Amino acid sequence: MPPTPRATRYEVLATKGAEQFIVGFTPRVSRMGLLRVMQGVGDFLIVQCGIGAADEITFGFNHGSKPLAYAEVSGWRIGFTGRTERDVASQPQAAQ
């Protein structure tokens, strides 16, 4: 029996100025999918992004041809790049 195909997963990237890092990947290109990825690495994000107890997360959508969810916190923007996990594996340096 052939292996079950895995759902396409999309890259979530955190950026602040010239700094950036991959937060994770999710098959859900939505605000809920973004939130799930962020929750899954919450402790890491708190440290890496310098998130304080009083900081608030705001959510929005870019206004490109396909609106993609993003979050902003502590000067960081965390959102979908439009690249898939396969894209990242084949061209890791091309992060946006």
C-alpha cells in the first residue's frame, strides 16, 4: 500500500528589520493556523522575540492578491510567506 500523502504545509516566518527566523509550518493558511503554530512554539517565541507580560498580539491580513494572516508583537511581524515546506527544503536561503 502506498504511503498516505501529507498535506502541504506553509511556512510561517518572524521578521523584525533585517532579522528573521522560521517559526514553523502549518497546513492551515488562516489566522487559526497561524495561532496554532505560534502556540506550539510559544516559549521559544517569548524568548526569541523578547515578548513581555504587558505586550499584546495584534492580528491582520496583508492586502496582496491572496490575503495572508499575520500577527504583530514586540516589533516582530509573524506571518505566512507563501512558501511551502517543500520550497524551503529546496531553497532554504530564499526566505522573504
